[in-house]
Amino acid sequence: MYDKNLLQSNGDSKNCEIPIGRYFVSDRIPIFGDALEMWIFTTFATSKTVNIMPRKKKPFSKDTKFAELLTDDRRLLQLLPRFGIGLGFGDRNVDQVCQMNQVNTDLFLMICEIYSDNNYKPGQNELQHIDMGDLLSYLKASHQYYLDERFPHIEEHLQRIIKACGQKYGPMLSHFYDEYKQEVMRHIKYYEEEVVFPYIEALLNGKRTDSYKIDEFEHNHTNIQDTLDDMMNILLKYLPGDILPKERIEISYDIMELSDDLNRHSIIEERILIPNVESLENTQP
Ligand SMILES: [Fe+2]
Ligand SMILES: [Fe+2]
């Protein structure tokens, strides 16, 4: 959907103004007006997946050189700290590097595929080899990375833009972001980490409960990246062109990367975590 190179072009948006009408159209997404609402709807209603990199040619395997994996798809670099994989892997292959770092190779390869192939969906056979404890550790490390590193970084850019916007647009932008941050916290901290993951951990320890089932998570799982995309469009399209244009291009890069990452994260939860927990629920007495 996005072509980063297009962001470099210097369109004349000096006279652009946020169409201020209604402040919110729902309790979830703050909206600045009907024109923006329609634009967001037509832009995002048909495509949820942000595809930044081209699809790779062949599936990765245990024998693939680790360095080759990263040159094939540079987004895989961001997975290394979440798995605790250090640099300096030399010419080793994927399996050797995973073993050196006590990482489950099957899980690592499966997550690499989800990042690199939009159509990848692991089969039941592959899912059986996944260690749920390792998967939960990976998901928690990803949450921590988003909350401790990516969002604060975006906030730093945003604070400077809000300040430069002054009273006309600053408070609205600030309110939009605060609402979004609360939505992220509800999704990641207060639901997944305080309800869903403890439920799965209890299940893994043989403790069953009838008060909660994973299909509740399946039905309630929302896309937290969509609002982030909305925010990028406000920054690019509706703020006057002379307000910190370079900073707005920089923050847009960051938002695109984070949005894609959050999208892949949701896919991991939906295509690996949920089916495995369903199997656990069905096999335990
Ligand atoms: Fe999550
Ligand atoms: Fe999630």
C-alpha cells in the first residue's frame, strides 16, 4: 500500500487544513471530520496488511545461511533481540545460530515466514512442533519492545510536532494519540498479558477453567495498527505543509515500520497461538 519513496516528494500541502467537524465518531477512533473519515475508510477498508517488502522467492530452511536470511528480508533483523540472538554469527546456518542461542529453530523459522510471506499459514503438522512456552516468551518480548522502545520513539517525534502545531491542531493531535495509547495498553497489557497469557500458562500447567476459552480472545482480537495508520494520514495529509515537514516524514517511516510489525504480531497470535491453545483445550481432560 505504501511506497516510502513517494514520501520524499515535496507536495504542496501548505494550504491543507484538518477539516474540523465532529471530534469523535466512535469510542475507539478519534476523527477530525467527515472528509478525513471517508478518506480513511476508502483507503483502509479494503486492505489491512501493510506490505513494505516484496515477497521472498523460496521458504527459509534450517540450512539457510543466517546472514542470507537477513539480507533477504531486512525486517527480520528486528526479531533478533526478541529471541535473544546476538550478532557475530559468521557463516553459520539458521539451525546452528538458533542452537547456539537456545532458540527453538522451528518457531524462529515459522515467525520469519510470517514476516516475509503474506500468505504463509502454518499447517497442523508444523504447529505441533511449536513449544508454547517459547512462543509466549517471544510474544512478551515483542510487547516489551513496542511499549519500551517503539512507542516512546514515536512519541518523541510527535511531541515536537504537537508543540509546533500550536493551539490550532496541537491539542487534537495530542488527544488522538493519548486515546490510541490507551487502546494499545488495553490490548497488550490489560488483556493479553493479564488475562490471555496467564490463562494459557495455567492450561500448560494442567489447570483448566470453564470461565474462559481462547475463542473469546479470537473474537475480541482487534487490529491496533489501524489507528496508527490513521494518525500517519493526519500527519501527512491534513496538517499544514509548513509544520516540521522533515520530522513528519521521519515519523511516517517509523509508523509504517511499527504498523507492519504490529500486523505480523497479530498474525502470529491468530495463526500460531490460537490454534495451538485450541488443541490444548481439546486434548486436556
Ligand atoms: Fe500481542
Ligand atoms: Fe494482539
